[in-house]
Amino acid sequence: MTVQSDNWIKKMALTRSMIKPFISKQVRKGKISFGLSSFGYDARVSNEFKVFTNVNSGIVDPKTFKKDSFVTKKGKECIIPPNSFALARTVEYFKIPDDVLVICLGKSTYARCGIIVNVTPLEPGWEGHVTLEFSNTTPLPAKIYAYEGVAQFIFIRGREKPSVTYSKRKGKYMKQRGVTLPKI
């Protein structure tokens, strides 16, 4: 297995539409950085957020998830209440090659503010907008900025393709668009 460089990421984005839209360099000026980096791609968060609320005193159950556990917000920024979380999605749409696994790590700018960005691995053959989870671990409200960098995606190429890819398995989150809530 090999971590792929900026050259490979750029080639795959331009010739195979692996990342759309694709930014071929780091954008920083006045923003939390996004775009191509040395061994990864820093994705942006869109302007649609689903902020967790306990207004209905519900139980978080991944098998019977209730949509009314979230309040939908659209805008240039999102305020996450203390010790709470929000869901969002990437601006970028990803198409992962059949021999690649993608690991996502939150940006240090947010981590240093107590904001954790969580994303499960992008499996070989998966495509869609990536649903992001932001956990505010602080006792204070936390701000997320739309259309700015939130997480780095690292592309790991396997020695061979798996016998069953996410697309062949017909995974439940295949080709997701928008913020996608848990499914069974």
C-alpha cells in the first residue's frame, strides 16, 4: 500500500473526475486552507448544516434515527452548541478508484479549537458527497465556516483491487448527495 502524492491526485482528478470541483493548489488567504496538498486533498464544507438538538428529548438510535433530532441551517457559517455536534457535507463530490482507500483527518485549525471532524473511510468504488460530523467538545459555542477547508483526505492505493468494491456491494451510501443521515 502506498500513500499517493499530489501528482497522482491531480492526474486522477483531471482525467477520471475523482474530485469535483478540484482545486489544484492550496488556497489560504484569509481562509482555512483547502485544495491540493503534498500527500492529500483538503476538502471544503458546504453551506448546509444539520445541528443536533435535544428539543424533543429523543434518544440517538442509529437503527431508528429521527430526523427531528436536527435543525437544518444554511449560511456562511454554523454555530454548534457546547458539547453538541452537527452534520454537513463536502463541497466536493468524490469518485474513489477501485484500488484506493481514503482516510480523512480533521484540520489542525479546528482541532486546536476543540472541534473534531469525523469521517469514516471512503471505500474502494464509493462515490458521493462526503457527510462530515463536527463535534464541539468545548463548553462554548463553536463556529464552522462554509466553503472553507475542514478535513484532509489521504489516498492509499492497494497492491490489488478488492474482490468486492463498495459499488459492487451496492452500499447504502453510494452516490449520496447532500447531508445524509444514518441508514439501515
